[in-house]
Amino acid sequence: MSELRTNRIVPRDGLTSGAYGGIIQVKYANTTTIQTIATTTYTDTGLAVTITPTRSDSAVLLMISLNSNGGGSNRLKIRLVRTVGGSDTTVFEVGEALVDYGSSNIHVQGIGTNYVDTPSTTSAVTYKVQFAGTNGSGNISVNNNGRSDIVAMEISG
């Protein structure tokens, strides 16, 4: 049996500006733990993944699928937080990921988003998804009808 091992893949003619090479490693996590809040304060969803880049010039492609519902006039906000060495950084935020303009509950599975992050480190990086309501007047739940998933792929820079 033969193996091909690499920590950097670059096309023969090089990379154009803003492009990335190949996939070096993939990490996956999911959660089915139900979280319900009625607040504007960000709370962990329980969805998190840790990846340790092999190169400091690598990027990390994140693919997130979040299962959620909302009630009343409260709207779902989400953000992605990167933790390196105990220090948290908000990578991105979606101010209204789930909107309910009526007085009834809205239920959605698989609110998805993708993001390419450049953490510039070879230390362990944890990415976690947090959620909050826009006004706190009604319950918002995550993972209440299935599971939420996160995939982190190290891609060569």
C-alpha cells in the first residue's frame, strides 16, 4: 500500500490572488443538545470544532448548518467566535439569521453559512457558534429538531 502525505498543495502554475490550494485536513463536529433563550446576550449553541493548522499561512474553510426556531417578534442572531490560546475573537456576525415578522413560531432546519478564516497560527483554534435574540421578547431555540453541524477544513494558502 502506498501513501501520499503533504502539508501544502499548490497548483503547478501557482495560486492567483485570493485563491487557496488543496485541503490539508478536515475536522467535523455536531450537536443535538437543545438550547433555548429569550435574551439579547450571546450564548453558546454547543456547536464547536477545534483544528490545529499545520502551517501559519493556511486558511480554514468553515461550513455551518444550524437548526433553529424562533417565536413572537424575537429574531435570531448568530456569530462565529475563534478562540486561540484562551483569547476570543468574533470572526463574523449575522444580525438576523432567522426572521419572524408574525406572532407565530417559525421553524427552520439548516440555516447555513460558509466562511474562510485566516487565523495565522499553528496553535489549536476552536470555532464556536453562538446565538442571541434581537429583542429578547420570545424564545429562540437551537438544535430543537435534529442536529447542527460544523466542518473546518484547513486549506493551503
